[in-house]
Amino acid sequence: MIKPVQVVFHGIEHSDAVEAHVRDKVAKLERLHPQLSGCRVTIGLPHQRQQQGKQFDVHVELAVPGKEFMVNRVLGEEDMYAALRDAFDAARRQLDDHAREQRGEVKHHEPRSA
């Protein structure tokens, strides 16, 4: 990865354990997709309304040469790690789809003629 991983916390206390977990998730993405050139992860608690439980807002921005990906997840999870897992799973799927397109493995259908 060219740029360092940025981990930002909004409305919650900074946690070295959570930051290490995020960096581990990014390292796994990088092993699967070596073209990854940048990553920024924002973790926060949106303004609480009259709901029970916490809602974690996880925003993952990834960059590969020529393209950027963004994943936003507001998850009603009691566990921040589960919210991170869901967001990184979605990010991995986007990178997988992009890699398949780059290799030409995605079929493009011809438009139907009337």
C-alpha cells in the first residue's frame, strides 16, 4: 500500500485494540488485492434517537489505481467488531468485483434489438 491506513473515531473513545483490528482487516484486503493504494476508515456513533442499543457508523474508503470505492454502513450492532466485519466484507466484495472486471471475467450483454 502506498499511503498509510487512516483510522478515525467520531463520537467514541479512541481504542488501540479497535485500530489494530482495522489495520489487520486492511492487511487482509491488501493480501487479496495488492493494487490497493489507500484506505481510510471512520468509525462513529451517529446521533442517537429513541432506539435501543448502539448504532455504529462505519465508513470505509478504498483506493486502487484509477478507482475509489466507498462503503457506508450504519449498523444496529451491539458489537463494534461485528459492524466492522460487515463493512469490510462489503468492501472486499467491491474489490473482488473490480478485480473480475479488470481480468475481463464479467460478461457484458449486448443490448436487445427491438
